[in-house]
Amino acid sequence: MTGTPPSPALLGRAPWTTAGALSRDQRDFAARVRDDWADAGLGIDPVDAEGRLSGPFDLMAASPRVGEAVLALAARFREGELSDVERELVILVVAALDDCAYMWAGHEPLARQAGAPADVIAAIHDGSPCASGAHLVVRTVAHDLCAHGDLAPHAFDDALTQLGWPRLQEVVWLVGLYRALATAMRVAQVGPDPALSEG
């Protein structure tokens, strides 16, 4: 009599790629995440105690060539014209508005380390209006892009004047990248603690 085969491990409702057998490309990708991102200062470890990738890192491992491109793009934003605090505040706006707990847990500590004021972080988390405070323009642009998918003419003109075209473009692309990551986690129903989602 044969037994029922074990159910595959799940990350949220998605197959947990790095909890099973991996192709060579997937193994190489997982090794790169361990080498380059495990000590990146994120507030959440992309590698769990079992050596599996978590959150978006595991989701990217399913298609490692695409995952490599996503990670390369994320890394390039660290070399861009936005300051560290501006970059992290934009990511927190996306995390808050897209209700992405993993992203929030990963980037809130980075925002604090970069010098983001606690009251600004709290306002973003609580969904308070971006009426004042540090780095208002980048927060407003990120908020409008998440809420409306565009900038009204006056908002565009104001952002262009205050940020300049290269920095405004960086905010737009940064929002797009992190909204894509939030979408991937929402589809997979991935939370900040893989153990809570494991099947």
C-alpha cells in the first residue's frame, strides 16, 4: 500500500521554490541572495533558519533570470540620485499603500538608519496625509502614483521644479519596481514571517 505523497511546502499559497529541489540557475540565484542580501541591513532576513529564501526573494528564485534582473535593478537605485532616506521613504509609501507587511518590515529599519524622522515614518504607516515634514515631495509623488497611477498636472509641475527631471524619474521607476514586488507578494499571499505561511 502506498502512502500519500507529502504536500509541497508553500510560501503563502505559492510553491516555496527554495524548499525543494533546485535547478542550477535557481541554486546560483539563491547563493547570490545569501551572499549579497542576507547582510544588507534589511529588517527581515531574506534567508530563514532552514536556508530557504523568503518573501520576494523566493518568488524570484522560481524564475532566476528574471529575479537576477530585478535584484540588479534594485541595487542600481542605491547608486542613483535619490538620497538613501528619499529612496527608503518612497519604498515605505508603497509598502503602506499596497499593504505589504514584508516590505514594511524589511525597509522601516533602513529608513530609520538613513535618517527618516520617526513622525514621518509613523504618518506613512498610519496613512496620514503628507501635509508636511521631511522629503514631502518624494512622499507625495509616491503616494499619488500608488493611489492614482499618475500625477496631476500641478503635482507634476511641482515635482519637476523641486526634484528635477532625473530625480523625479527615479521616484517613478522606484515606485514601479516596488509595486511589482508588492504585487508578486500579494498574488502569492506572502507575509513577513514565512513560518506563518508554510504549508
